[in-house]
Amino acid sequence: MHELIRRAQSGDRDAFEKLYRVHVGSVYALCLRLSGDPSRAEEHTQDAFVRAWRKLGTFRGDSAFTSWLHRIAVNVVFMAQRSERRRRARVFEVEDPASLATAAREERPGTHLDLERAIAGLPAGARTVFILHEVEGYRHQEISEITGLAVGTLKAQLHRARRLLREALDR
Amino acid sequence: MNHQDFKSKLDDYVDGELTDAVREVVESHLQTCAECRREVEELVELGRDAAELPRAIEPQRDLWPEIGERIARPALVDRSLWPLRYPLAAAAVLLIAVSSATTAIVVYRLGAGRTSGGGPPSSTSADWLVAELPYTQAAEELRATLEENRQRLAPETIARIEANLEVIDQAIGETREALQADPADANLRRMLWSAHQAKIDVLQGVNRLIAST
């Protein structure tokens, strides 16, 4: 992996394509969960990899390449959502929750399917914070930096997400 | 702390966000409170299930061809301004149209021995100034986004955007001047709105561009 990254950093597009093949699934999963829409998730995934290519020179290897790439993807989704909100002045909602459920079904039936559906049905703010914290493993401070939300606000969103999920899953 | 106080701390307890002293108090409460104990178990289970969700979901199609094409383009000929192609083209056409029109108006008036078309701006001119407000406010808001994200765009891109916004501002300025002289001219009003719309289109294109970088 380090060799692929080094080659890609020196401008080797074949090496970058190999990195893409390794990471596209996790980046797409993240974009799909955050956006709730398969076609948008595809666009966000492409934008994230193009941006990663342009920023490869800034990757120092201090963090895992996956974390670095996911952070770029999260920022891409957020910038797109902010722009969309400004432009249309409307609340972002999941357009196709079934797409997430379909993906989960392939991996493990039952718990995952129910949970993916329940997450997809969360209000946008609560869903975002829950995915970043519980699925992606970001800490509160990191989520605050990414989303621009105060830590107190995102804790409230996380609490709301957990309550709604437990209700939806009948726990 | 009463029961509700303890309940309000359970998220932080599960997330490991409590100080040692508070955590010990909460743990002491958990030993005696079945309801809070059950809630903690549910929160832990939910977090574990979420962490075990599939890390990868393959897209329905291969996304690489478009990525490969985009990264293959040299920076200077990158289609980074592609989302702006129509607004920029409109801006160029607009400048030509406004310049020609205002020149024609001035020449016509000089030839006809007219000056300003009727003295100082009347209340009619105040009307179109007020009508401009939504455009100028929208442009300011979009411009603020551009300013916040300047560092995300290539210097060449910024230079081209600024040059085109300057063109449009020039068009707006020239049309305003002409309207000062003749506030009732419907063609000039239409040109002013077109210029404002062109500016909004360019700035919206910039916003989309920022979102895609």
C-alpha cells in the first residue's frame, strides 16, 4: 500500500487506480450513508477521488490513508449539501433509503438490514452525526470541526439519533 | 443527582466522555438502577451493531473511467470551469450587448441634441434601485461562499472568475448610468436584470464548482 501511495504521489495514475479499487467500496458506503442517494453518492465518490489525487502531495502518512481519504469524502459530501441547501433552501432528506437496505442485505441479513433502514430514516442532522460517530468512529471534536456544529449541539443530535433508532428497532 | 440527571449522562458515559469522578458516581447509580442499566446495555449494543455495519458497499457501476479522465487532464486545461461555461459565455455576450446598447443610446442622444433624457433621477429610479436589492443580496451571499473557499480553487480559476465578475459589474454599472439618465427605459431595465441574473448564474456556478473540488 505504501508503495502504491508513493507511486501515485509521483504522478502514477495506474497506481492511483489500484488505490481506487481498494478503497472505492468504503468511500462509496460512506457517501451513500451520508447522502442517502445512490447517484449523488457516485458523484461524491468520484469528486472525493479526484480531490484526493490533487491533494496526494499533502498526505504525509501520519494518519492511515483510509482515514485521510474518508475525511476528504466527508468534506465533499458536506460542501455539496451546504451548497445544495443554500441553492434550494430546502431540508435535505433521504431519497432512497431502500438503496442502503439493499446493500446491507448482501452482507448480513437481519440486524444490519434493520439498522441500515432505521439509520436511513433518521432526520438528516441526527443521521449525519450518528454515522460519523458510531459507524466511522470520529470523536466529538472531529465531528464538530467537520460539521461546524458545537459539541453540545452534536451531542444532542447523537442522543436524538440513538433514541429514535432504539425506538425504531424496538429496543 | 436525581434519576433524570443520571439518565442525561448515559450517552457521555457510553462514549467515555465523563471525568473519572462523575463516571464513578454514574457507575454507582447503575448498580442500583435497572432502568439506567438496561439503557446503557442498549446503547452499547446499538454502537456495536453500527460499528459492524458493512465497511464497503460497491457502487452499481465502475466510477473509475470518469475519475481517470478528470485526473488525466493537466491542471491548466482542466475543465474546472466547465460548470461555469454557460454563465461565462452569457457574461461575455452581455458585456458586448450592454456596451453596444449604451454606446448607441449615448450616440443617439448626442445626435438628437438631447442630454440626459429628462433631468435628475426621479422616484422611478428609486423603484429600480429597490428592485435590485434581492439580486444584490443574493450576489453578496454567494460571493461570501466564494471568499470562504478561495483557497480551494486554483489561482488561474480564481483569476478567470474575478475577470468575468468584473465584466458583469461593469455591465451593471454602465446600465445603471444609462438608467439614471432615463429611468423609464424598459430595455435598459431588462438589460440591468439580465446583468444581475448573469452575475447570480456565475456565482452559483462557482458554488457548484467549490462543492465539486
